Amino acid sequence: MEKWVPKGKPDVLSIKETAEILGVCEMTLRRWDRSGKFSPHRHPVNGYRCYRRDDVLKLRKQIENGKVA
């Protein structure tokens, strides 16, 4: 699973990196954010969506195990 961790930003992932790891499109992540299903943190300067690597990998594991509704 560690093959998905981008070099240089081990703790914080962009929306694009998160979408690739989870196997969904960026628009899906935006919808999940609006619905409260999977909320990102916001970059303090530019307001971009930022995802914690540990949260993303945890969700990926749940998806792989079929435990996400």
C-alpha cells in the first residue's frame, strides 16, 4: 500500500493525489466533502482541500474491505 504515498509530501495529500489513491475522481471527493462523507482540511493560505495521508489510507482500506456504505 505504501506505493501510493507520494514523495516529498508524506503527511498531506492534494485532492488529485487522494483521488488517485482512492480510485475515484476529484469531483467525487468534492461531493463527499459537501455531503460530509469524507471531509478534507483546508490549506491555511489558499483554501485548497488537503487530506491527511493516514485518513486517506484508512478510507482506502475500508473501501478494499467493503466496509464503506
